[in-house]
Amino acid sequence: MRRPHVHPSNHKESDPMPTYHIEMMEGRTVEQKKKLVQEITRITVEVLGGSPESVDILITDVKRENWATGGKLWSEPRS
């Protein structure tokens, strides 16, 4: 069941309102992202309290050509 989005201004002041920013290389499926956000939300509510509607998660898919580690783009061959 899909829950309606609750705008941050509608949150109770007593509710924790964490916003998670997740950056990862593109290539994960929608199903993987769905499971990830469900689990992050579940654990957040378990640890911090509040309601699932108070947890915001933003996922940014980054192209391999825009991510580098150790001075090397991830789009380049790795040895």
C-alpha cells in the first residue's frame, strides 16, 4: 500500500524528521531501491521513534564517469 507524502511542514514538532541523502553508482533496480528505503525507514522508526511518514530519503544515481576513487574514474578499466 502506498502512503501519501507528508510535506515537512505537516510533521509534528516532536517527530524526528531525518532526511537521508544516498548517492550510489547507477545500475540498481527499482526493486532494490524500494527494499533499501523500506529497511532504512523501518530501522529509523525503530531507533528514533516517530512515524514512517517523517522519514525522507533522496537517492541520487551517479554515472560511473562522474565518480572517482584514488584519482581514477570508475568508468575507466580497473586492474
